[in-house]
Amino acid sequence: MKTIEITVTPNGQTKVETKGFEGTSCRQASAFLEQALGPRTHEQLKSDFYAAQPEEQQTATSV
């Protein structure tokens, strides 16, 4: 199940954590939040980010 968890601390800092996404799809899914909350100041990538990319992103250019 794909989810986006948003945590707001008492001092107003926000943390956005995506779960269930593979590859760069997490960034695409949470882009609207980054636009609303402002640019990220820290990023910690999980192993899911490095998981197999969808076919259209994996194709290498061969000549």
C-alpha cells in the first residue's frame, strides 16, 4: 500500500515520508507537498528508492 506520512513538530518543522513506492516514484508522488511546504532541507533515501525502476526508466540507450 502506497502512503505519504506527514509529521509536523511543535516548532513547525515538517517531515514527509513515503512508503510503498519504488524508485523515483516517491518523489513524483510527494512533489505537490514539496511545492506547498517549500524545498527539502534534508533527504534520507530508503532501499525502496534503489529498487528496480519501472521499464521505461531502465532502458539504456544503445547505438
